[in-house]
Amino acid sequence: MNTQPTASHFINGAFVEDSSGTEIPVIYPATGEVIATVYAATPAIIEQAIASAKAAQKAWGKLPGTERGRILRRAADIMRDRNHDLSVLETYDTGKPYSETSVADATSGADALEYFGGLAGAITGEHIDLGGDFVYTRREPLGVCAGIGAWNYPTQIACWKGAPALACGNSIIFKPSETTPLCALKVAEILHEAGLPAGLYNVIQGMGPQGAQLITDPRIDKVSLTGSVPTGRKVYAAAAENIRAVTMELGGKSPLVIFDDADVENAVSGIILGNFYSSGQICSNGTRVFVQRGIKGAILARLTERLANAQMGDPLDPDTTFGPMVSAAQREIVEGFIAKGQAEGATLVTGGTRPDKDGFWLTPAIFADVTDDMTIAREEIFGPVVSILDFDTEEEALARANDTIYGLAAGVFTSDLTRAHRMCAGFEAGTTYINTYNLAPVEAPFGGMKLSGVGRENSKAAIEHYSQIKSVYVGMGDVEAPF
Ligand code: TXE
């Protein structure tokens, strides 16, 4: 596959190049080879993107929702038709195995386009009767949105932000992570092929400074970020300067609580999905696995056994089930956490080593005997490392699960129905699971409490975050005035 894009940026319906920006090599994580080069947006490129998004938005916002939606749904169909090629590109961009990308990335992006495409015609205001006079509300677009993406789900994030923004009548400028710049360009291309007018979905490349320049422009009406908490603080503060709306999808240190009465096989599957899918590089991962003491032995034994079945190999081979870390830098961060875990007294049961291969590989790691105060139990690792903590009572498990600055996700495995619901009611997290983990269907709200974020993506809830309400008061009688 030719992984070199036509040009670095996609602006006003066309690829645009400006090689005077900082060079960004695109590295295939499985081998460490450079597979493409793009250039960070210069101020002139950012200006072009904002000007075109601003100009195109007005007419788009006035179209009936069903017309906007039809284009999004057509784009969803094209994405599904091209799932194979898009999945291969996602694998090159991120290193995630094709066995994952072929079912979780372009497919999830297409789901978002289809769902919000369908919803676009149903975005309405309401009528408020005042016994004569009345008010009606109009749900209007915000204007020009800026989307800033992380590197773990480049296609999905480009669609999860783009689809609701466009459905609501906005335009969007999306800046992918500098680590994975390729996939969003394909999303832009497909949207335009589906009939999206020029200027409504633009992609510009760059690092933090380019992101910062984009979001601080006064013509940007909304900022949506997926990234780390430190970046979230900066982006939120920058948006606050102009009193702009934000959606923040940030990090997590989510708890997964497994009670003695849980089905061992399903609970272990939950641990695997919540810690080793995408080599552990998922914000909602359940990285603090609290296991009730009576089931600890069974869970650890079965988890260790099943991890040995992870197939590390060429990510493009459909039999490979475990890929490399996204970058050399990310692998070093994760190795640093593993060293800290050992130094602070946790038991490294297995993994955490570099196999003898090129690229950024790291074997999946299990830590047992982890305590709440250890660094690996407090900070987001963002790699294939699970921490197993022991507990005795439900009350204790819930209190310890919530003892974190984060609140993105939480899960519980138990066969006690009422306890499961009690736990979910008690979790301080935006996305919770009973007897499963880490599924994120477009129909359900996704997002975090506490430091994990603001706002929700997906579902009808996202409409609130990409539109605004105007009320129209209608006087039906004479106007009374005091003098
Ligand atoms: O994310 P960053 P990075 C976590 C994970 C990982 C760490 C670093 O713990 O180890 O973040 O990853 C852009 N104004 N997550 O460096 O730095 C930046 O260019 C505007 C969790 O990739 O947060 C990129 O496009 N934009 C996360 C995006 O912000 C700025 C997924 C995210 O970068 C900016 C990925 C600025 N001042 C990593 N500074 C999750 N929750 O899913 C940076 N950017």
C-alpha cells in the first residue's frame, strides 16, 4: 500500500501542501520504518483552513437536516465499502493489528457517520406554551469547530468529532495527532466524495503549537479534544479565554471490580479487553483490577494462561492479535512505569519485556499485589500493563475504586444483579459496565467525570455539545408598557 498521502492537509475540498512547515515523519510502529512524511501547518495553512470553514458553514447550517444527514450516510457506506484499505492504513498509522482495525476503526467511524446522519433530520427545538404568548426554540449550529485528536484511534476520533459537528450544521477543522496523521485525510476525502461541500471538513497537521494556534483563533466556536489531562488543561484554558464551548475526552485510571461470584472466563475476557486491546492504549481501560480475595488465584492463573495466547507478529497478518506500542517514546514511558511498579514492591507476574524485534514492541504485563498508593495504581500508564489489587468487601471496593482523580469508566463483574446496579450507581465515572468491558457503541453516551473530561461524545447527548439553543418569544397580543 502507498502510505504517502497526496499532501499534508485537506482544505476547502482539496489536498494542500506547504513543505515550509516542520517535517513530521510517519513511523510504522511495527518496524520503526518511516512510511510517509507530512508537514506541520504553517500560519498561512491554518488561516486557509479557518477561512474556508467559516465561509462554508453558513449555507450548510441552513440546509434541512435530512440533506446534511444524507451526505453523512453516503460517507458511511463508502467507508464500509473500503473497510479493508482503511483498516490497513490504520494499522500502518498506529501499529494496531489488522484483526482489530478491521472491526473497530473504520467500522466505528462509519457507525458515527450513519448514526448522526440519521439523527440530523431529528434535531429540533421545542414549543413552550405561555397561555397566549409562546416561545419556540431553535437548535442552531455553533459555527466552526476545532477537533484535536489523539493517536490511539485516528479514524474513529476524526469521525466521532466530525459526524455530530456536521450533522448539527457546523464546519470542522480537525488536527490529528502528529504521531498518526494519515487516517483523518482519508475521512476528509471520503466525506467530499460523498458530496460534502468544500470547506466543511478540513484536516491540518501539526503538533501542540499548531493545535494551540488553531483553537485560540476567535473564529473558532467550539473545541473538542481527545488527549491527556495536561493537554486538556491547556486546551480548556485556551477555550475559556474566548468563552468557547468544549468537549474534553481525557485520560483515566479506571477500576474494574471482580467479585468472588463472577464467571472467571468472562471476567478474564473483560480484563483482556480492558487492558490489552490496542496494546493497552485506550483511555477507558480498566487498569486497576480489584479482585475479591476468594477468586484471586483463579483469575490470575487464567489471565496468565490466556495472555500466553496473545499472538505477536506482523500486524497485517490477520492471525496477529497483539501489536506494538505506537512509538518509541510511548514504550519508554510504559517501561518507566513498569520499573516503578517493581521498585515500589508490586509483583511482576509476567511480561513487560522487549522482544527481539524491530519496532516498538513490549510484551503484555501483569502486576499482582498492587496497593492503592503505588504509582502504577494511580497514574495513567497507557500501555499493556494491568494492576491486580485485592479486596474483601463491596463497600471497600467501591471506596477504593473511586479514590482517583479520574472518572472516565468503571466496571463490575458479579452474578449478583442488585450488587451490580449498586456498584454502577456508586461509581464516580461517566461510562460504566456490568459483566462486560470497554464497548463503546455510538448509540451510548461516552465521556468522563472528574479530571477525565467535560461533555459527552456519541449518542443524542453529543447533539447538545455541537449545537446551541435560541429561544424565540412570540407576542400574540398588545404590548403593555409602564409609561
Ligand atoms: O497526547 P497529548 P499524546 C495520554 C496517554 C499518553 C499521553 C501523551 O497517557 O501517554 O496522553 O500522549 C495536541 N493546544 N493519552 O502526547 O499530548 C497534540 O498535538 C492544542 C490519552 O499524544 O495530550 C495531539 O493532537 N492541541 C488519550 C493532542 O493534543 C495540543 C489518548 C493530544 O496530545 C496542545 C492519547 C495544545 N497546547 C494519549 N498540546 C485518551 N484519553 O484517549 C498538544 N496538543
